Amino acid sequence: MRQPWGLLLILCICGLKMLRPVLGSIRNKLLYEVKDVKQCWVQPPPEYCAKRCNKLNGCIQSDHTCCWTFCGNICLHDE
């Protein structure tokens, strides 16, 4: 009778150890807010397609804005 309970206990402990990293990554993603992306106000030349937005739809430079165009989400200067 003790063997099934011991096996069940081991499976539960292993399952909790596997679940912990997954829950941690979900919690970390909720701390950051993903910005809304609007259409670019101008149609940029194709060489601007290399300046991609980050995963949170932001840009590294403070004077750039993330917007979407024919080649995806890009960082465009605010001028």
C-alpha cells in the first residue's frame, strides 16, 4: 500500500519543480507593458526596414517611435 503513495509523492514534487520556472517567466512578462503600434505617418524607404522595434514595441533611441509599415514594425524618427 505504501509504494503507490510514495510514487505519487515523487511525481508531485517533480511536477512542481518543472512548473516553477514556467510560472516565473509568466510573472516577469506581466511586469512589462507592450505598447500599441500605430501605422507610420509616412511610407519610409526600404532601408529603414532594418531598424526593428523590440519585443515590447519600443525603440532604443528616445527620439524614435515604433510604428508598422509594409515591412513590419520599425523604429522611425519623430521628425
